[in-house]
Amino acid sequence: QVQLVESGGGLVQAGGSLRLACVASGSIFSINAMGWYRQAPGKQRELVARITSVGRTNYADSVKGRFTISRDNAKNTAYLQMNSLKPEDTAVYYCKQEKDWGGGVYWGQETQVTVSS
């Protein structure tokens, strides 16, 4: 059974940084794409960043240049380094595992990120 366990959320002032981590178990981590999504109150869940099994990345325009997604296959862990945080980054963040082509989806539990102005 695939499990994704997130950590690293919290409260930070605008301009600060946080690093989210997502540890996967029950799957062959290295062959899957990993993504980070977020959902703010009253809004739809949106893609923040995604990294494929071979390390190709894509980002939402709103986070380009501030956030970095990475993966450590030896630790079965995906990371989201968030710098220069803004109040509009406040949301519940989720990690997602899937095949590079989009199938075989699993979601992690939520982690709250709150950025104060």
C-alpha cells in the first residue's frame, strides 16, 4: 500500500522560507513523478511544482524563481523548498505521486503553510 507522509509546514513571516518533505513508502519511488499541489480557502487545488522520474521539473508561474522541487531517490523523499514566501502562498499543501504519464495517482495528507504579512 502506497503511503505519502508530508512534513515541514508551519507559520512563517512574509519573505521567509520553509521546506516541505514527502516521504513515500510502498512503491518504487524512483520510477514515479512527484508533485506538490496546494489549495487555498475558497479556491481549487492547483499544481505548484512537479518533478518526473528523470528529474524534469515544471512550476506554476506564481512560484517560479521562488520555489524549488527536488527528489532524493535514496531516501524515497520529495522536497519543496519555498523561499521569499508571500501571504498568497498560504494554503494547504499536498504531495502527489503518479506515473510520469499521469496514472497511478496517490495523495499525501495535507500540511498547512501560513504566511503572515
